Amino acid sequence: MEVKMSKHLLIIGDARNMKELKNESIDLMITSPPYWNLKEYGNGDSEKGYNQYIREIKEVLIEVSRVLKAGRFACINVGTAVSNSEMKHIPCDIIEIMKRLGFTFKKEIIWVKPKGTQGLWQRGTTKFLKKEPYPGYLNLNIMHEYILIFQKKGEFKIEFNEKNKLSEEFIKKVCWSVWEMKVSYTKGHPAPFPEELPYRLIKLYSQEGETVLDPFGGSGTVMKVAKELNRNSVIYEINPKYLELIKTKVGWEQKTLNSKHEFKLIIRDDKNA
Ligand SMILES: C[S@@+](CC[C@H](N)C(=O)[O-])C[C@H]1O[C@@H](n2cnc3c(N)ncnc32)[C@H](O)[C@@H]1O
């Protein structure tokens, strides 16, 4: 019987400072930054507020670039946002930041969600159909997000062995630039991604025993999937109110005969850091 083993570190703290992690200690980064309009950015729906939001993401990405090993991949799931009727192309701004940090922009995948999820049907269609059904008043239901794949300078080395070989079934699912995936139904967090998203990326860009980082941990989806795929994980989450949700999701207290997963928790007091 194969015994599954992995180590997982959860830090309740601000990922703009990942002082717990050594330089070049992480094999893969998968994350989804907070939605702009779901977080308080001082100046709200303004240019100044947006710039502050992008600056915070940049500070986290600078840390990501420090802790990621050479030649390794950083996968960022992010959508666009609308403010005062203007489209903010957050993915474009993130691509610029990553390129300035020395990463190579390798791939773009579009995640398409089923029509009508997240209440978007009402917001877009109802207004267009019932209030302003005229040319020039198109109101879009945004049903896609981006998954941007970057590589840090250096060589990616992987063993060509049976364990690392991806199945034909899996390859046929992931080799399209559009991934159709459901949204997550995790309760208690406003913006989790579906487990299928880190599942595909972890299999595509890491091998067993390696360590996956999510600096914007949310409900802990990356940690859960990393554990299931025999990878170690480190996640940061700034908001302590998600601690119990994460613990439940990842099976913190669970013990089984054929698995040995170690969990460690650090709660930082960033105000006095
Ligand atoms: C879009 S959610 C991530 C959801 C996650 N992928 C999941 O499946 O649950 C972004 C998370 O980042 C957290 N966050 C925002 N700023 C942060 C920071 N500076 N450091 C750490 N976490 C942060 C938010 O509290 C939020 O839970």
C-alpha cells in the first residue's frame, strides 16, 4: 500500500512579505488575486483606487519572483473589471508587471464558465433587454477569466518517468486554449476557484513531492488539491476569518491509514511586523 505524504504551511498574514520563505524554495505558484471591487481600496471605484490595487498585487508578485525557483512557472487566474463603465484590463497590467520582473509570458488560457452562473445573467441581460434594448447599449455578462502562465528565467527540469507521464485522457482535456470549467460552490468565501483549475495546473507544471505556493490562499483550494496530488503547499491568507474554512476544506484534522500529511499554522500580527 502506497502511503501518501506531504507538508503544508498556512500563514495568516500579508503575502507582500513572505519572510517565512527562503529565496528559490518554491516549485510552482498558482493564484487568483482578490477581485478589485470586493476589497476596500481606499478610493473605491477610482483611478487612484485601481492604481493602489495593482500596486498591492505587484508587491506580492515581487515576493513570488524571489521565492520561485529558476525555470519554474507562475500561473495567475484573473478576470477583467468594469468601473464607471470603463473596462479595466487587470490581466494586461499583470502581464506588464511580470515581464518587468523578468518572467517570460508563456501561455494564455481562457476559462469559460457556464452561462448564467454568479447571478451575471440578471445584471447584464435584464438591463439590455428590458431597459435599453437599443444600439450602443450592449451590456455584457462576463463569463470568462484568464489563466496566465509565466516562467521564471532558467531551465525547467523534469524526470521523464512513468510517474510524471500524463495520460492521453488528461492531455486531450487540457490541450485547448479554452477550458470550460464550472464555478466553485464553496460556501463562506466570495471568490474561490474550482478545484479543477489547480488540479490541471499542478499536474501540468510540477511533480510529486514538490511545493506549490498560493499567496492569495482564500478558502485553501490550492492546498487541498496539492495534498491530493502528493505535493507540499504553502498558502498565505490575509483575512483570519477564513482560517476555519481552510482547515475544513483541506482536512486539517483528518487522519487515514494510508496518508501522512503534516500541517503547520503561523498566525502573524502584521500590524507590528
Ligand atoms: C480571489 S481570492 C482567492 C480564492 C482562492 N483561489 C480559493 O480558491 O479560495 C483572494 C484572496 O486573497 C486574500 N488577500 C488579499 N490581499 C492579500 C494579501 N496582501 N496577502 C494575503 N492574502 C490576501 C483575500 O482575503 C482573498 O481571500
